[in-house]
Amino acid sequence: MWQENPERKFALIIEDEPAIGRACQRILTAEGFEVDIAGDGLIAKEFISKKSYDLCLSDIRLPKMNGMELYRHIEQEYPGLTQKVIFTTGDLLSKDTRKFLKESERPFLLKPFTPEQLRSVVKEF
């Protein structure tokens, strides 16, 4: 399944708060992406196994499989996708979260973030 299609850009939003997921979907759609939304890491894992994504916007704190666990899965199974992941988090107080973000060297947005902040980080891709 993992085929690149240069005519379309696909984004996966992994977010357990529906309002945030929908807001991100509207922004990314306006930026030219076709968007899928997964409410937890396990659903995201399933989506990733079936489609090639140009961007993954993942919350770190998720039910069932958190963003850190999902990223480790991506590193193992789809290493090319790691460079397309952007994290979101409201939890920079956690030592584990800070350590993970530093080690992954991936961009992240601190919640609450603005539409402009999301557009800006996405345009860097």
C-alpha cells in the first residue's frame, strides 16, 4: 500500500480531543492536505499500516497507545515517516515528555497553539 502520490498530500492527525482534531483538520485541509483523524495511537497505527502520509500531527498524551509509543513503532516499522512527525503537547512539565522531545528531535507545538503556529511548522516540511 505504501505508495507515494505526488498529486495529493495526506496528513494524519492523532488527537483524542475531538475539537482540537477538527480544528487541526480545517487548517491542514486549507493547506492542501487530505486529512484522516485517529483518536488514539492504536487507531493511528492501523491508519499508518494502510496509507502513506506526508505529515503526522500527533499528541503525546493519548489513550491506549501514547504518542511516544506510536513514534517508537513508526521508527521500527516505517523509519521514513519519522521525519514527517510533528508532536503536540500540553505537558512540558513531565520529565519524560521533555526527554522524549529532545531525543526525537522532532518539532512540537505546545498546547494551546494558534492556527498560525500550526501553519508555520507545517510549512517547514
